[in-house]
Amino acid sequence: MNSKNLNTTNNLTNIRNGIWLYFLLLIFEGAIRKWLLPQLANPILLVRDPLVIYLLISASFNRIVFLNSYLFYTFCICIISFMATMFVGHGNIFVAIYGLRIFLLHFPMIFLIGTVFNKEDVIKMGKVVLYFSIPMAILIVIQFFSPQSAWVNKGIGDSIGGGFSGAMGYLRPPGTFSFTSGITSFFSLVAVFVFYFWIESPKINRVILSFATIALLASIPFSISRSLFFQILIISAFGIIGSNRIKLYNNKIAIMGLGIGILITILSLFDIFLIGVEAFSNRLEKANTSEGGFESVFLDRYLGGLINALSSSSFQPFWGYGIGYGTNVGSNILTNKSTFLISEGEWGRLIGELGPILGLGIILIRLLMSIRLTSWAWHYLKINDILPWLILSFTLLILPQGGWSQPTSLGFSVLVTGLLIASFKSNNLTENSIEKR
């Protein structure tokens, strides 16, 4: 191997290691902000941004081809929106830059992960996710039973009480994350790989898989999160559909069902677990009563937000209020209050920030990506590769309308979508993926 190829290989290794660091920072960013460096909580919110800048620049210098039409049209929309923001929008350059970073830094990161990683990298990360799930479950159980004044429940910036409204006097624990939504995203990713490794059992130690499955089952009641419960149901449905499509997996799904049944039976013998189940059931019952049932929650939260955003688009300023205006950081800078100035829903935020035309353009790009990825995942499922199909189940929950204004939600959207693209590749990045110098 000549020195040129050696340097290219070393640079690719550095970029791959950088993606792993992105993953680790995503998982532990909140822990750093709460427990290690609370005095630097605000700047650490953007700790992954310098890393992303380095990785994108490094990839460009090494001629790694990850640019595509999705990025091109997104860049064009962002440039137009930035100009409109400064001339007819809110006019604050810091808020505008904060909004731009979502599309100019993190969105390209999806395709860089998909280009540099391959299926084996995805499986390795899946194993690490399952390893992490065990202490994460223990942590949220401790947070669940601990008072909000306890160190384990410290909030961001040395504040007291990091939990969120729950049931029966128990609050929703955030784990290592800044907010409870991080736990929902993390254990949804755990569900993807628990399903995969039960089907492809030789790829992981059975003891670790069993403990990770227990962690996943425990996360549902102790998170007191209906969103997590809903997302695990969707991922499970995809797993069952995929297994039925690949006939040789039918027996493994039956074994998985039996194993989960046994684990639930064992967990039900412990009073601690039953307390969590009771709290979760109480929240589910009260929420369903007030909001019209679980089906109504799905229609209102997932579909209703999308429909409302479209129906209200005609009432928004043509150029919007300005990029970054609908984020919490933008709200803090512009009004000194942490609130939703436009909409809590992602589509509503995009249309409010960018205006009905440019906002719908970004929405269309994300929808077209989702459709294309679904088509590819289905193709791989037909040739007996279920991994992309399982990752797709989570991707479709966070790519089309995931809340990208929140850094943790943005991070999981970037990571999971990138892993989905990478799962289509069986081999390492080759010289064909790198432009010849």
C-alpha cells in the first residue's frame, strides 16, 4: 500500500471514529451538562457542532462523496431563507445561524454517516446500544424512585429536578439526557436492535441480549412515556411484518415472543416493577380519558400536527418569521423566555420560520427521503435482509416530522437515518466512493 492510500485509510478511520464520538456525545451530552460541568451547560448544548464541522471538512478534503440533490436543494432553501430572515424576518444573526446549523451541519451528517459506515459498523453500534441500555435502565429506575432533590435527578445547569410530569407522584426520568424525550429516542433505538439480535442471535451474546431485553421492558413503565410505548409497538409491528416476509425467521419470532413472555413473568414477581407498571397504567388511563383514547392520541400527535401545519400555512408570513425563530434557543435570545414562539410541532415550526413555500420545500425533501428509504428497505427485505427494515421503523417516526429544533431529537434523527443508509452497504467504503485526486 502506497503512502497516498495509507493516508486515505487513516483519514477514513479518523472520520469513522468521529462518528462514534458523535454517538457517545449524543448519549452523554446531558450527563455532562447536569453532573460534570453544569456551569457550562449552555455551550455544551452545541458540543457536537464543532465535531460535525471537523468531520464534514475532513470528508471534503479526502474527496468522500456524500453530497446529493437533497443537500443541494436544502442549501438553496437555507440561503434564501437566511437572506429573508435578515431583511424581513427577526433580523437576529445569532438566532439565524443557530437555525442554519440544523440544515448546513447536521443534515449533511446523515449522508456522511451513510457513506463512511457500513452494515458491520451498524451492527457494532447496535451491540454498544444494547450494552448501554442495561445501566441506562438501572439509572431511570433510580431516578424514578428518588426525590427530585437527589443528585441523580439534578436538572440542567445545577437546577433541581430534571424529571417531567408523570403519574401517582412519580416523574418521568431523563436518564443521561437533558430531557425525557432522549429516553424515548434511546430506548426506541434499543427496541430496533433487540428485535434484530433476537432474529440474528449468533451476532451477540445471549446473556447480554436477555438483559438488554429486560432493560427495554423495564423502560416502558419506568419512563412513564406513552410515546415510547407507541414507538415500540410500531417497531414491533415492523419486526413481525418483516419476519413474516422472511419465512425462515418465523420460528425465531416465536422464540422471541416466548422469551419476552418469560422475562415479563419474572419481572412481575418484583414489587418494584409492579409499581412502575401501576404508575404507567395510571398515566395511560388518565391521558386516554382526557384525550379520547390511544388511537386519538396517535391521530392528534402524529397526523394532526401535520394537517394543522398545512392548514395554517396560508396564515403565515410569505417569508416566515425567520430561520431559528421557532427554536427554544431562538426564543431565549429574542424574548428571554423558553417557549414555542411558533409551534411545538416540527412542520408548523418549519412553515412558521421559513414561510409556506420554503417551509413546504424542506418538508417535501424530508418526505421524499422517507419514501426513497422505505423503497430501499423493502427491497432489502425481499432479499432476506431485515436490518434496514427494522431501522426504517424508527426512521419513519423521526425523519419526516421529528423535532429538529431540539438538539437531542436532531441528533437521533441524524444518527438513525445515517445508520439506515449505512445498513444498505455490506462492505467497507471503497476507493469507488472517493473521488480520485
